[in-house]
Amino acid sequence: MGFLCHSYLHILCLTLATELQRNVKEIRTRIRHTKKIQQEKKYDSGISKESVHRAQYLAASILNISKTDLDDILDVEDDEVTEQIKREHENDKEWMSYLQKLLEGQSALLIGNWEIATKAMTSSQVFLP
């Protein structure tokens, strides 16, 4: 019975950790989205999109590159965000792995103690009050 209770506790801990990790990921996404919207509003307030497109077209022609190439060069922030997301994902995986190891270590400890307690209770050497 102790092992069964421990299994449920183990599943509960993993479920809670997974749900917590999912919520953190969702909040990170919301924060990034909000920052991006705020940044776009900041840029949209002073310069028209048409002016930006003309400036980018002129820059592309001066640099003798395509508009797509210029967009790739200007999207450095997106690459940084992508790298940050990858790092966060790796950190999340490490955290879940660490939690799993902790729970497995607890399982071994509890199962070992349960076996010792069971043997002790069935042994004639144990005096119960």
C-alpha cells in the first residue's frame, strides 16, 4: 500500500511540475508578444510604414542585395529571441530531468525503507506495544 501511495505521489509531483512548466512557457510567450507589440507601437508612432519600405528598398539597392536579404539582416532580434527560446527549452528539460532524478531517488529510498519496515514487522524480533 505504501508503494501505491508513493506512486500516486510521484505521478502527482510530475503532473504538477509539467503543468507549472507549461504555464511558465505560456507566460514567457505572452511577455515576448507584449514586448513586440509595444516595440511596434513605438516604431509606428514616428515613421510611416511607407517611409520604412522606401528606406529599406534604397538600402538594399545601395548594398546591392535583395530586399529579402536585407530583411534577414535586420531580423537579428528574431534570431536572438529564437536562441533565447532554445536556451529556455533546454533549461526546462534539465529542470524536469533533475526533478525526475529526485523523485526516482526518493522512490528507491522509500521502497527500501518500506521493505525494511515490512521485514521488521513480520520478524519475531520486533516487539510491538
